[in-house]
Amino acid sequence: MNHATFPFSAIVEQTQLKTALLLCAVDPSLGGVLIRGDKGTAKSTAARALTDILPLIERVAGCAFNCAPGAPYQHCEICNAEHATAQADSVPFVTLPLGATEDRVIGTLDLEQALKGGQRVFKPGLLAAAHRGILYIDEVNLLPDHLVDVLLDAAAMSVNAVQREGLSVTHPARFTLIGTMNLEEGDLRPQLLDRFGLMVEVTAPRDKVLRSEVVRRRIAFEANPTAYAAAWMQEQNKLRHQLATAQQLLPEVTLDDALLDLISHLCCEFEVASLRADIVMHKASRALAALEGRSQVTPEDVRGAAELVLPHRRRRKPFEQPGLDQQQLDELMQQALQPPDQGESGAEDTEQENAENNSESEDQQQVFAAASTGNVRKIEVDTIANRYASGKRSTAQDAPRGRVVRAVPDQNPSSLAVGATLRSAALRGADDFQVTKNDLHQQIRSGKNANLILFVVDASGSMAAQRRMEAVKGAVLSLLTDAYQQRDEVAVISFRGESAQLLLSPTRSVDLAEQNLRELPTGGRTPLPHALSLALETLEKPGMPPLLVLLSDGKANVALTDGNDPSQESLRFAALLAERGVPALVLDTETGYLRLGKARQLAQALGAEYLTLEELSAENLALTIRGCIK
């Protein structure tokens, strides 16, 4: 036992989190658990503590593939040895760092063996080490996309297939995936989200007694981890016995057809598209019964499983957070358990957001709802930047992360292409196998770059005319959905009255941008020069390659400096942004037959793409914005 690990049984409250982890221990085929919550809510502590109460597994000492007894991997020399003997050992707990390379995760050519004998030998990676155990990812929503692709492949097939450096290897990779995340940093890709069998939302306790108890236990543990673990030994042993009993009982647990119909009914009513939800709910319900020592699943087991399986799988509107309507769940459970002659009440909760009232305050401010714009608008940014950030919008040349596309000779490589280097040395013949500087090759990787999308939104009084702000908000929401899918950072500047304001500093949480936008009031004058000046200041800070999206009719009536012409000031700041090579898009909000064309002039000064809101609403918009970040 590792006494440096905080005891699982000593975690205060967090009942749902502990239940989800125990269910994954009872039935590893559930697919793991995603733990979402704020910082400092015991997410990582609970995940790491789980291994100390898991029943031991049988494995051969030194086996890098964690082969199952009686079914060794064909290329595992240790398990296939004549006198290989399995022994009881703890369940593997492998941490996948966010900065891990693809080679480290899936495995690669064993360089040491290749240099010694010129043989191609596979060196296993983290997926092999996690086989029959737990693969843990802290801040899983920040995992680079090329590693997400690797995980999706392994999770779907339960094997890891490696085709590289002249190697063709396939080995078992069945693991329980545990991920933690903070929503402030953005959400997960839907494909990876669905791979997590269960999801729990954790929050810090609001009760001062509970909070003080959390601090008291943590301080005592840090003062003497060994003594603290010994004090909780009895509780830990109870949990180990409970898990071992549940694992043995699980094959005997039955779930009748009526409850299976209930599971499918709940999935349909909550508009869950993935059939994986029905399967996981079936498994989770049986695991709950086994954990409580019962061989028959009850409706309460199904309800408990639904609370863990459905929140992250139900069909959602853009920017709507995962979760279950508990009142709707109660009603559906009651309806399902009522006698057949009592009809359903038909109480389907329409989670339609209430449009904010267009009430006018003393300064004539109005808050408009967002108009629907139909399909999500896709924008590609063609830039040459000296900064790289993992994302999906733009293709990055010679990215530090991503898939290896080729190898080129390089006597001072930053990322050594092992296979190409060894092949170059081998060309001189086996009798003279020696790697020299002239044999070295550099890996060239193809990756995807993220962008910082800075929205500059005109919220002046003119936007209230013909309810133009509804169309503007709808356009930004469509672009925000695209930003979420491409894993961009977003920032929002609004301008109205006498000045502009940075409503949202750069963040990956597009949900915060959406919330700020919906609550944005309209009214007052148009300080466009100040908005462009603030945009220039915001984009000067180091970060991701930017994209400026300006939504305005281009009319300005408040100058940054007294006595200056507001329109001329706007054009000057636009020219400064153009000098920096900032890719930009101007969405002209002007409507009506008589148009002054101020936004088009502004777009020309910015060197920006120009669209009207009507053109943005057109079907199948494919827009490429070009620029060169200096």
C-alpha cells in the first residue's frame, strides 16, 4: 500500500463521486468516469485514492504489458518465458500528462535495442502500462487533439495498434479512463465525452462544519501520512471487502425486462442519441445492486445510474451545460411505476430559455434576445504565426505536437526521427553500423492551431433600431459555437455610451462569452475609436494567433480624443491593426435601402474580409480569412 495516498474512506462527503468510482471498480467495462468541478474539490485526491482499495490482480513481475494470467501477449518475452510465475500486485494507476508525446503514449521503437543489435523491438507506452488498470488524465479537456484521437481508437477497440518506424504491433489496452476537468477551461469533444461511462459534478461543501472537517483531515494527513493511513485502515479494509464481494456477485445480478424498458424510456425522454447510454445504464444499475450486496436490480438502482450516465449524453442546445432536470426525472420514474390504467401526465420540461424582457431603464437601455441563425458558420484562418497553441481551426506548419508526416535530415534535431536516423545508418551495411551526426533526422509534425477570436460588438443605441441587436447576438452565438468546436480562445469587447469595455478576457470557456453576450444591454452613443484602441491593446499581449471579428455599422460619434473626428480616428486605429497583420472580419450591421457604407470603409482600412449579416446567414458559408501575424 502507498501510504502517501490520502485514504479513500477519509474523503468528506462527495457521495456521488465516491459511488461513481466504486462502480468503475466493480465493473471496469463501464468505461470510466469524468469528474467535473471547481479547483480544490477533491477530484484528483479521490481518483488517486481509489487504487488503494481495489482488489489485487495477478501479473508477472516486470511485464510491461500487464498481461492477464493464462493469456499472455504473444510478443511479451517475460510472460512467455518458461518459468514465468504470476503474483498478486496492485492495479496499475497510470497518469497521462498533457504534454506527453504520441510516442510515449502508444509506444515506439526501442532505440537502445536498435543501436545494440540493429533489431526493431517495440518499446511499450502508457497504454500498455494502463492495461487492466486505470488511465488517469488531469484536466482532460486540455488534452491535445492528436492524443484524444489515440485514446478514442484504443477505447473503441480495447487494443493499441502501432504502425510506425517499420513496426507493426497490436497489443491489448483495456483500461478504466478517469478524467478530471474544470469547466472554466472549456468542454470536451463530444466523441471523448461519450466514452466516459459516468460523469459526476463536484462542488466544495457550503457548510462550514464540513469545510473545517476537510481542512482538519488534510492537515492531519500531511503531518504524518503513515499514521493517518493506519488510523483509517479498518474503514479501508471494509471497502476492499465490499468491492471484492461486489465483483464476485456481479455476474449473478439480474435486471428484468420491465426495468430494461424503463432504461430505454428514460434515454428516449431525455433525448439521448447514443445507444451506449442504454448499455452503460444497464451495467451501472447492476453494479449498484452488486455494491449493495443484492442480486436483483431495483428501480432506485436505475435512477441512481441515470444520474451518472445521462447528464453528459442528453441532447443539448449550444452552450447549455450538462445536467439532468431532477423534477423531470422524478416525474418519469413515477409515470413508469404507475399502474397501466393511469395515463402519463405528459409533463415534458421544455428547457427553452426565457427571452429577457425588453424593459427600458432610465437611460433607455434594452436587452435583446439572440435571433436564430440556423447552421453554425465555419471560418478558416490562413495565417503564418510564430506562436503555437493546440486547436483545430488552422493548419500549423512544423508544429511541436501532432502527427509525424515526414522526416528530414537535420544535424541538430529538436525532435529525433529515430527510424529514419537508424535507416540512414543501416544503409552503410551491418558491418559498419554506427550512427553519426550526418544520419540524424528531424521529425516534421502536422498539427492544428487554435486562435484567439476577439469579438468587438457595437452595443450603441443605433443597434436597437429594427431590433438589429437580435441579429448581431445570433451571429456571434453561431460563431461562438464554431469557436467551441475548434477549441479557440475567445474574448469580448463591447462599446456603447462614452467608452468601450473588455467584457471577457481571453478564455477557452465560450460559455462565459455566451453568458456575457446574452446579458449585454443596448443603448447610448457609439465610441468606435475606443473599441478599436482597446482591441489593439488586447491583441498586443502574447498568446494565440488572433482573429478580430467586428460587428458594427461603422458609424462613430464619440472620439477618443476631444476635438478629433471619430470616423477618422476609427480608420487610423484600423490601419494600426492592419499593420500588425491581424486577420479580421467585419460584419456590417447596417440595414435598409439607404446605406452609408462606413463598415465597408473600415474593412478596407483593416484589410479585412467584409460580410453583411444577411450574407453570414446564407447557407453553407465557407470563409477563409488570411493574415500574417507579426
